[in-house]
Amino acid sequence: MAGGGNAIRGSRVGAGPMGEAERGEAAPRQAVTYFCANDHRSVITFSVEASVPDSWDCPKCGLPAGLDSDNAPPAPKIEPYKTHLAYVKERRSDKEAEVILDEAIQLLRSRRKSGEIIF
């Protein structure tokens, strides 16, 4: 059932934008411009009392943006996903891995001979 007439949905009599007189004075602000490596320019508004950060994530591309237009911060280096085995190989040499494997095999064989249940 569609409503007829020329009433605006979701409004009421007296509704309208609130002005500063009803809301109070706005806090003093400062506009800070950040520049990213993709030549995007982002203007962010901060309170005058707030400390302005040196970098800000670009809302357009997500890269870090800095205050210097000539020297934008570089994109972060993305390292590929490493498996558990890759991390283990970074910590241990092949010779160390062989020693650890031999110790584990000897331990399992000794348990089997003694009749111990292994899960």
C-alpha cells in the first residue's frame, strides 16, 4: 500500500538542519594535507588542540601518506606467506634436522621394544 500526498517520508513538522545556534559553536579545526606514493592528495581535518600524525593511510588506495608532497612514504614491503617448514628451515640447518630426526626415531624404536603404547 503506497502512501499518497506530497509529504516527505521520515520527516516531521519543524525538522530541518540544526544550525550552530542550536548545536553550539564548532571547535576550532585545522586542515592537514597528506600525500601518498600514488599522487593522491587527502585533506584530513583535525582539532587545533590535537597532535597531527606524521603519516595517515590514504583513503583512496590504502598506502601510507605523509606530509611532504615531494617525498611520500614508500609502500610497505609485502612478504609472501611462509609455511611452518620454511620457518623451521630458517632456524635449523639440514645437518641439525638430521640429528633431531635420528634422535626421534631412536626414541620411538626404544619405546616399541619396551612395549610402551604410542599414539
